[in-house]
Amino acid sequence: MTKTDKARIESAVKAVYARTKINEFPIDIDSVYRCYDISVIKYSDLPYVDIIRAVAASEDGFCGQINGHYVVFYNDSVSEVRIRFTLMHELGHIVLGHDKQGRREEAEANYFASQMLVPDSALEYMLATVTKGNENTVENIVEQITAGFRVSTQCAKITYHRYIKKMQEKPRRL
């Protein structure tokens, strides 16, 4: 993914934050979906034959339109943090206007989800405040991200390392 792609996705995330008036963490995903008038259906609410089809389509979730209305289907038999990521990932497909599935679209939706759940500005604030006086090992920081943003350890690690890399690439002002 290019820097231009990342900037476009970060801009889309900021637009979602502005539209939904998110102002605390972890974010309330239900209110985000209500603001966008997107229906959410758990796999377990589907008839058995449709559950099999849904899992075949995606183990985690997928989105589509029914009568011009967006609907997200998700696997509710996985952990809460996995569900949160999946719901933000699917919102990414919708907000970014993806009309096909491919590696690029999946990478963009993943980046969108991680930025929605743990935006750089919130992570920067957390790193500047919460980690003060604590042992600042990567493991401790990842635990704090996991707890503060209700994301998986994997998401917290990826987000933290992405942020550190981004800060290292940032030009320094004299």
C-alpha cells in the first residue's frame, strides 16, 4: 500500500470520526453503524443452511447491499475483539467504496479497521500519558493498547509497530 493510499484511508477514518462524533475509547461500534444506517446480522441468527454459506463466503464476515441498504454479516462465535475488528473492516469496504474483492481491497480494509480502532492520534496520546512511570517494554505497551482500545494482541502489535515505523520516517523539525 502506498503512502497516498494510507493518506486517503486516514482521511476516510477522520471523516467517519467527524460524522459519528467519536470522542472516547474504545469506540462504540454500534453507534457508528447506527450513524451509517448499516444493518448487522450475526451468523447465528441465520438459518443453518445460510450459516454454512456465510462461513464459506468468509469465516469472519462480509458486507453487501439488500434493496440498496448495506448489511454486514459477521461470525459471532469468535472473540469480541475479533468481531470488533471484523465490523470495522467491513465498514472500511463500505466507506472506501470497494466494489470488488482483492488483496489491495483487503489490505485497505484492514488498515482502515486498525486506524478506526486505534487511530494514531489516540495511540500517541496513550503512549505519552499512560506509559509514563510504567515499564515501557513492547509487551506492556501492547497490553495497554489491547485493554484501552479493546483490540486483539495481534492488532495491538501491528498498530504499535506501524506507528513506531511511521514516527521514525517522519521528518524531524529543527
